[in-house]
Amino acid sequence: MSAPSYKIPLSVLVVIYTPELDVLLIERAKQPGFWQSVTGSKDALDEPWSDTAIREVQEETGIDVGSPEVPLSALSDWAVENIYEIYPVWRHRYAPGVTHNTERVFGLCVPRGIPVTLAPREHTQYAWLPWREAADRCFSPSNAEAILQLAQRLGQG
């Protein structure tokens, strides 16, 4: 019998936005009404943060970071880490005793109109929203804060 596989409590948050500052939000399939940016945990402790971000963007939206349409330079590590308590409903995914997660924040600028293909088991719908509206719709306070920082980071706030 193999040991249970637990999620690593190290994850990324990727704020995907257009040059016009419209932000992509996706709705969680198992929690209707929970809108968020792309998130996901490292697959291995030594997986670089940027590799996690690129993988999760591909898995959750179908957007290929490193393609001609979205070059690697479009992905920006904001060098911000949030530590937050894992919601009790999701703690069973982690090793016993793990109660907090560290989340590294990235931004990804994509062209307006880029196709989005959701992973149907994870997300049911998506929306492009002006950044303030997107921040208001997020269920996660750290996600909302990251979106609110977007305009300031780009010198447009």
C-alpha cells in the first residue's frame, strides 16, 4: 500500500490581464460563486515557482506561456508571498497538521481576445472584467489585493 499523496502547501497565484487591464477570473466547479485567478500548488518541493505558474496557467486556461502569442517575458514574478490559513474544508488535501499555505504571486499579460480553454473538472466559466470589478468578485482576499496592486504596478493606478 502506497503512502497517501498530499498537496504541497506552496502555491502560485497568477493574475492574468490584458494591456487594457481587463483581468481573467475563473469560477471553481466545486464551489459555485467562488471566482479567482489561476492558482495551483507545486508538484515537487524543488519545482521553480515560475514553472508552477506556467504549468497551472496551461492546465487551467489552455494559455501557453512561452508561445509566440504569450512569450515567457509576459510572465512576471511579483516577488510577493502571502501566507494564509488553509480553509478547513480543503485541509484533508494536505499532510496532517498542515494548516497554512505560502502563495507566490505572478502577473501574466496576454493579448486581448486570447482563447481560454477551461479544465471542466476544475472550473465552469470565465470572465474578463475591468480590474476593480475583478477584485470585487474574488472570494480570496489575497487574490483581490493582488488585482488591486495591478494598476499601481503598471503605473496606471
